[in-house]
Amino acid sequence: MSGAMRLTVRTGVVSGVITLMWLVVAASAFASETTDQVKTELDHLTGIVKDPALQEKAKEEARKSMVKERIVRWFDLQEMARRSLAGYWAKRSGQERKDFVELFGDLFVESYTTLVVDHLGDQRVAFLSEKTDDRDAIVRTKFLSKRNEPTFVDFALLRRGNAWIPYDVVIDEVSIVGNYRIQFDKIIRDQSYEALVKKMRLKREAEGLGTTAKK
């Protein structure tokens, strides 16, 4: 092996070691109460998805149900529903808000559960950074597929006592709540709030969903 080739190989090895060290540091250097809580919840979800006892086809619904229950407990569904309606929220009565949160919760939890079940088990998570003030926090992560293809996922959280509760997930710069807000606003402006609720009810019925369990 020539000196140039030895240098190239050595450089590649060093580069690989540095990259590995960076990933380890990224997962720990930004560890804090906020990041730790996100990591704990993601670990719980991953544990359910990868549980050997739940991999059989007959256990698929049980596994999905466990993931769904975890998501319901973790996310602030009312805050997500309120933000997704934006200015229309203030115009709704107490009962209308309650009904909307239930509808929104059923649809969001179902779609996010599918995302978790389909993808989280095959991904590795690197914790990149966090930004925190007294009440709000953003925890930035990178999900890596088996082919090392990255998906950047930011968790937006609010402080609730000693806990940090997520109210939005931003996937590759696309906000889930923001996306809902655009869709809901268009339907309300083009039709009505009642039309939006009707569409959401029909979607829930078509997917055979029940009322989201309360926290």
C-alpha cells in the first residue's frame, strides 16, 4: 500500500471516529431536564414498538393501542387543538371547544400513532440541541434510518408544573399544528366552522375511531 493510500485510509478512519464521537456528544451534551423528558418518552414508545412480545400479527392492534395511550398521555391535545383553530377558538362556546378537542385528539393521535409504529422502530435518534425559556422549549432531534437518511424532528413544548409537554412536532421544517391550521382555516373561510366539524366527524367515523381517552 502506497503512502498516499495509507494516508487516505487513515484519514477515513479518523473521520469515521470523529463522526461517531459527534453523534455520542450530540446525544448527551445537550441533555437537560427538557431533553431528558423527550428522550424518556421516545424510549418508552420505541420500547413498545420493538417489544418482541408484540411483534406477531395478532398483537398488532394491542401494540398500536399501547402507543396511542402513551401519545395521549404525553401530548397537550387541548393546546394543539386551540392553536390549530387560531383566532376561531375564541369564537367557540365551551361545549364546542370540548367537542373539537375530542375530534382533533382522535384524528391527531391516530395519524401520529401510525407514524410512530411505522417508523420509530427502525430509526436511531440523535439529540442535537434545545432552546428553553421559563415556559417554552424546543428540543431538536435527528432521526436516522438504517441507511443513515436523516429526518429532522423538532418538539415544541410548554412547561406544565415540573413537566414539559409537547404541543407541536415539526418534521423537516413542516409544523403539524401549522399544517392543521392552514387546512382548518381554508375550510372555515370557504364553508363554515360547522362544515369543518362535519368533515372531521366523517373522517373519524370512516377510520373507526373512538373518543380519545382523557389525560
